[in-house]
Amino acid sequence: MGITSLIAAFGMSAASMVFAVEASAQVMTVEESVIVDFRPVVARVEAGDTATARSRLQGVITRLLVDEGDVVKAGDLVALVTDATLDPQLAALDSRIAGMGSQIKQNQDDIARAEALEKQGFYPKARLESERTTLDVMQRSLTSAEAERRALAARKAEGRILAPADAKVTSVKVVAGSVISPGEVIASFATLDGVVRLSLPERHASEMAEGETVALRLPARGGEVRTATIMKVYPELRDGAVVADAVVQGGLEALVGERVDVLAPVGERRAMLVPAEFVSTRYGVDFIRVKVGDRFVDAPVALSAPLPNDAGQYEVLSGLKSGDQIEKPE
């Protein structure tokens, strides 16, 4: 099923209608065309990918920056979780690190003076070695305290909950001020960036193939029709339905779970399509100027629909035959 046959779903030609047009007089010869009839198959739009934002920290949500329907970019701040016990621990470590740094600086100065005296024979070498060992232990303790502070700072940073991808927020599970536990879901996201997941009845499994083009009609949006290309068909049925991912040209703004009609072909037939400008209507009767002998006369015709299709053509059910010459009315 290609794009040409999809366009035929709305009454357009699937096999390029042939017209012989005379440039001087707006006359053409009409011939039959092959069109494909389609039947809408009810499907549902699902997100191509879903994700959740979870807390890795136990604390209180002090900031909540998203709401249902918001569009976020990867890395955007979603919420801020604060553990009130971390700041005092960080403050205590800062004081401890500052004190150890001052003490180490004092010991280094003392050792420098002791080394000068030891070279002159006025300071015991054993005591100097003991002071060097004490300085080394203090430096290692300072390194350990700094590493502990970095770990606490990293744990505090885990309270910044970020969006996992470019997506739309589908649900928010908490409110600002809530107490939250590690692993608890804060918000859920769905990507609707042109890739949608279609769920169709099992009987249409043979019609879904990778690389095929399908037409999607959105009943909830005024019957808008979009073209999509099947990029992946999942090998497992889910609840008796075939699941396939499709790329929608130009993207798709739709709700997760929204109904969509996939136009499935049901057969081909021959028909005559005439441009709308060749049809005139008087007193509720449609006419086409048809050549009879050496002149054109207004012949009543029966049309399949009161309005032309998207290509600006009418399907003529009766009143014309293949090979007739028709003239555009003045």
C-alpha cells in the first residue's frame, strides 16, 4: 500500500487518469481510472517511548516545575527533593575540613623549622620523623573528609529530578510539599515526536509491513488525515492486537490513547473522475457538456458525492462513458 493508493482512499486516482486536453478549447477526453476503496480500521495512538522520573532521595518536594500536558526537553528540571539532614552534615564537614587544613598548615610550618634545626644538630631526628608521620595521617584524614563531603554533595544533587528525554508530561503523581521515598515516581512522560505506536485488530496483521505507507484519520480533530510510514511491526500480539510503530510526516500532536482510523484497502474498482470545473449544477441537477456529433450539449450526470475530493475531482456514476469528450462550461 503506497502513497498513491492512500490518496485514492479519498476518491483520487490510483493509476493516473489520462486526459487529452486541447489548448485552444478547454476540451478533454475522459477515460476510466482504477481507484482503491478503503475502510477505516479503528486503532489507538500510543507513545513511541515512555519514561518516568523517580526520586533517588528521601525528603520533601520543595519545588515542582511541571504539570500534565507540559512539554519538556531532556535535562530540564522537573522537581527538587530536599533532605533536611544533609545541609547540617555538609556544614559540619566544611568546619572539620577547614580545621584540619589549618592544623596541617601549622604542622607543615613546624616541620620546616624542625628540619632546619635538625640539620644543625639541635633537634632530635626521631621526634622529627614522628611529626612527619603525624602530618601524613592528618593529610590522609583531610582527603577522607573531602571525599565524604563530595559524596554528601552528590547525594544532595540527586534531589534535582531531571527530564529523561524530550517528551510530554502525561501525569504528575505528587504535589509540592509531599514527602517522598527513594524510587517513588514523580512524573510520567511520553514521546510524541512523530513516532506513534498503533494498535490494530489481529485480522489486519497481513496488511502491516515495514516500509509500507498508511493513511491515518483523526476523528477527534475534524477528520484530519495524515500520512505515516510503518517502521517496525512487533512480533508479539498484545491483547489480541497487532502493534506497529509508524513515523508520521510532519509529526503528530495527539493525546496518548486517542482513537485514530487506519485506512485499510478493501478492493479496487474502475471509475471515471472529472475535474470539478467541468461540472455545473442547475436546479439541483448536475450537468457536464458532452460532445454529441459536432456540438456539445449539457448532459445530466449522477455524481458519487455532492462535494469534490481532495484533488478537486468528481466521480461520475452515470451519464458518461469512456472516450467521451467534455467541455468546460463558460
